[in-house]
Amino acid sequence: MSKVIIIDDEPLARSIVKEYLMAYPDMEVVQECGDGFEGVKAISSLRPDLIFLDIQMPKINGFEMLELLDEPPGVIFTTAFDEYAMQAFEAHAVDYLLKPFSQDRFNKAVDKWKGQHPKGTSIKPLMEDHVKQPEEGNRVVVKSGSAIKILPLQEIFYIEAYDDYVKIHTRDGFYLKKKTMNFFEKAFSPKQFVRVHRSYIISLGQLTKIEVKEKDSHVAKMKDGVVIPMSKSGYAKLKEVLGL
């Protein structure tokens, strides 16, 4: 029996998925969730094989929710996103249901997942390539113990590479997130954040001074007193952004 969780803020949308799943007696809906926070908790405790996930939800969206999972289950998106975005999803072998969808279209998505199960489909490439929409690009969602915290970009001082994670440094300390430096470099506006070193991305709003350390070597001094090393290319990029 495959365990299924439905995550959508619209009760009617959840009920449609649940009704369509009645055609699959070997699949059991173990939980319905109305937002991403509930979804993270349910997935962590129930370990489903498959989730039906809406993208546009209050609090945190579907993409942000997936970022908080160490090992995401199989995912079928249920969304009203436009067709251009859907083509990108299909290129990464992650299926989707464009609302409103029929039982036949639903069956095709489920059968596609069944053909891949138990191997499953990795959503990691999709998460790395996904470029945040403007309304989502002003925050970062992180885990803080068992809690979930939403960080406005203005609270971020700098980001530091840390093995397979990054450290997001703020006034209150740092948060670990399983993302790459390349991801944040692409996701953030270069007018707000600049990658000055392969291991550091700094917030221009937290930069106080650029100092010469040695000949042809520079460092960035931040408001909290931390000194960030800069590569030659990083220094050149920073000067360009600052108009120096």
C-alpha cells in the first residue's frame, strides 16, 4: 500500500484529488494538509511515498516547502502555473496537473509515478534550477530546530559555503540550508548580494568598507565586524556593482 499526502490550501482541490485516488485501491491518503508548514510536519512523521503538492499557497509555497525536506518523496504538482513553467517541470521528469484537470489526466500522472516507483523521481535538479518569482524572492525559508523560520533578505548579512550546505549569517546567528552557493548567486539580485569569493556571498546593505589586505588582495568588512576575503574576480565584480 502506497502512502499519499495531499497538500493544498483549497479544500475543494484536496477533495478532487482524494476522489480521483479512489480508482487506486493500492494507494491510501494518510493526511491532508492546508499549507506548507503542515506538509513538512506530516511528511517528516508519516514518510509518504507520494505527495500531491500545490505551488501557490499562503505562508510558504510548494517549492519552499520542498526545500525543507531532507529526502522528498515522489511529487506530483497540482497547480495553476502557466504552461511555460510546466514545460520546465516536465524537462526534469516531475509530473504536474494543471488545474482544472480530469480523471484521465490524473491517471496518467499517477501511472507515470507508478512506473518510476520505488526508484522515484528526484526533484533536486528542479529545485536547483527553479528561479523564484518576484513575490517569493524577498525571503529565505530555513529550519531552526523543529521550527520553520522565514528570513527577510534584509536580515541576511552574508552566506558562507559549508560542505554540502550553506551558512546563512544573520544578527541572531546562522542557519544551515542544504543549497549551493550557485543557487543563491542566481536567485538573489546582484544589486543586493554579490558573490565576492567562491565561499562567500555578501549583502551590500551590510557592507561598511573595502580594505587592502596585501598587494592585490582585498577584504570586505561587514557591519557586524566580520571580515570577508575576496577573490580578484569577486573584488572586480563588487567594484562594478558599486560603480567604482
